[in-house]
Amino acid sequence: MRQLKSIIIIVIFLSSFLAGCTSNDNDTVQLEIISLNENDWVEGQIEISIKSEMTFSEEIEVWINGNHFSDEELGIRKHFNIDTSDFSDERGSPLDLHIQLIHQNITLTEVNVTALFPQQMTFWSSEDIQPEFNFDGELLFKSSRGLEARMYEIYHLNPGITIPQKIPTQQEYHGYPGPSPNGKHVVFNSRVIDEEGISRMEIFTANISTGETYRLTYSSSFDDSGRWSPDGSEVIFYSDRDGTMDLWKISVNESGYPIGPAVKVFGSDAREHCGRWSFDGQYIVYESDKSGINHLWMITSDGLNETQLTFDENQNGYPAWHPSGDYIVYNKQTSTSSNLHILSLVDGETKRLTMQNMVIDAHPTWSADGNYIAFHSDRSGNFDIWMMEIPS
């Protein structure tokens, strides 16, 4: 009888021991990816955050597109990184990634995202900023190459085909270059010294081939950031000639020569600037601090139907239209970085486009075919022009 009791005690002990050995199986290894949502866009090195109630860590296999990527000790540890640049092809085309966390051949959690791959377009040690696409897919931008500090000249390039070429003008300083619809001229702002020796900022146009330059504005105010209307008949800019920064426009002929006085498009007691026409010319998106901080607003091209587009607590600026008129790309500035976002005018949803920390991605521009967005960034150390292909 004593021997039977001993056998029972041993069996109970072994049962408890074996139950303890199997307590950390897939019934208790539970993880959930919380840093990514289904169909998110990602770029660069991304941090994968997980949700877990586990009080221990297990070796978890990370699989991407059906291939083993890495092994991670997860549970107590709730973060690991994936460098999406490892999956880029030479063209930088977007790539769908199916990410799985697997334990003992069982998928614990998974998510599908699309990786984007920004491509660097300029490599000079200068400051290359403020890119703008023309209708033919060429990029215009300003560069400080070979110049004194805070001086810029205008360049243009066909991405992946030609090297940057300088555009001659009859001015020394150049800011916010924008192409004409026919691609033959450029509008920009430049400093003018008046008779009293005071520097003024005015709007100019120039022939890209010959450099022949016309002055559009003659004001003692600050005039900046000109952009052609899609039909080539007007140039919009912002000016403080009425005391506050407002949106103005001036008519021009096919050579970029002014043919009338500047007229106000829209203004308020706030600061309205960086007006950009939609591709069909029906709307104008712009920046304003009317709500207290800089946000995106929109009006019809006749200056009516004022509508606020962004509402978060960050500074939002430099808007640019998608050719369909359904989306606007812009940069959102936080305390640590400036990244690009896309706003849908159809449903009001936003999608983050770039995800770099402690860098500035800004001044986006959309190609006329809707397939590419260019921007300037200091992610490589200097400010350069970058471009990325956008998923269809």
C-alpha cells in the first residue's frame, strides 16, 4: 500500500512538471502587431511594436513574403526593427510586404504593408531644395551650388535621364521656382534693391532656354512664391501689400510678360500663402494660420468657398495637388521631424508617406501622371532632391 502511494505521488509530480513544461506553448505565446495597420505604407527602417501580456520571452520567427527574415526574442521585449530598404529593386518601385510572426510553425500575427523607396536625385554638397514637376515630368529646383550662403540659382533635370542643368536668368537670387504649363518658362521670386537701397522681394518670369527675364510685380511689399495657372494666363503669389500676407494674382501672356495689375484673390487678418492651383484650375489650396497654427485651406479659384482641410495640432504646409484633384500631399512638422502626408479630399483620411526621425522631408510636388512625388530632404546629410514612386 505504501508503494502504491509513492507511485501516485510520483505520477502527480510528473503530471504537474509536464504541464509546467508545456505552459509556454502557442496557447500562451500571444503577440499582436500594433505599430502597423493593414495596407499601411512604410519606408526606411521601421520599428515593429507588439502587444503582449506575456511575462516571458520566446524566440519568434519573422517571415516576409514567405521567406525567413530573422529570429526575435519577443514577449517581455516588445520592439524590433525591419529595414525595408533591403527589399528595394534598382528602380525603387513600391513592393507589397506580407509580414508574419511565427512560433512553432503557427502564425501568431501578420500584416500586409506596402514599402516605398525614395530615390536620391541630386548629390552635390550644396543645398538643393524646392522641387517642382512640370507637365513633362522634368523637375525644377533651386540650388546653392558654388554660391555664397543663402544664394540660389535654378536648375532643371529629367529624373534618371539627364543631369541637372542651370537655367539662366538676369537675376542673382532665386526662390520658389515653378514651371509654366508649356514648360518653356519659369516663375520665381528675387530680390530687388530700390532707390533707397532697401531690398524688396518681387515676382519674375524667365525663358528657360534664353534666360530672358520679366519682372511681374513692382511693390514696396514682400511678394513671394509665384505659381502659374494651368491655362498659363495667370500667376498666383502671396504678398503683404495690404498689410497682411494674402493671395494675389497677375495676368501674363504666353511669354510670361505681365499684362495687367495684380489683384487680390483672397485675404483675411491671418497669413495666407503658398497658393497652388489644382490641375483643372478650379481650386486653390494654400496655407493659413487663421485657426492659430499653420493648416491647409482651400478656396475655389474665384476666391470663394473657404474650407479648412487639416485640423491636427501640428504645423502643416507646402501643399501640392494630385492631378485627379482627389488628393493633396503636404509636409507635417512636429517637434522632432518633418514628414510627408497625403490627404484624401474624398473621405478626409490621411496616409503617412515618409517616416524618418530627426530629418526634414518637405516641399512635395506631384508629377502630372500621378505616379511620383518629389521633395527635398536632409536625410543624407545635405538637403537634396528626392523622388519616390507612389502605389497606384
